[in-house]
Amino acid sequence: MSRTAQLAPQIAARNTKPLGLSTDTLAEHSRWIDDVNSTQNTDLQFPIVAVSDLKVSKFYDMIHPDEIATEAVRSVFIIEPD
């Protein structure tokens, strides 16, 4: 997330928008966004969707079957407008 925030100008120049997806709650997002911003010298501004019921994560196979359900997984998906 921090690297994506740091690259925001280059991402925007490509007419692209980042969107985060997390199994954490909104309250947890606020805490770790503050931490990311302060420790990584960035300003995370893109939306992060909280989907703590894991529906989206499971639909896109983002959770490894041998890990706990909320284990951090880093995935990148490029979604074209059409």
C-alpha cells in the first residue's frame, strides 16, 4: 500500500486508479494508514475497501488455502474499463 501511495502521480498519469481491498475493519484501516504514512514518508489517499467477511478475497483466490483466513496477501489485479 505504501509503495502504491508513493507512486500515485505516476499511476494517475496512466489514467489509472488504485483501489485497496482488505479483510481488516475500517477502524484498523485508519490505524495502519496513519502508521504507513508516518513510517513510509507518504500520504495514502486512494480508497481501501473493508471486506471483513472475506467474500471478495475468496472469490478472487486471494487467501492461500494453507494460511489463516486473514493472513496478509499481496495481490495486484489490473481491471480494464471494458
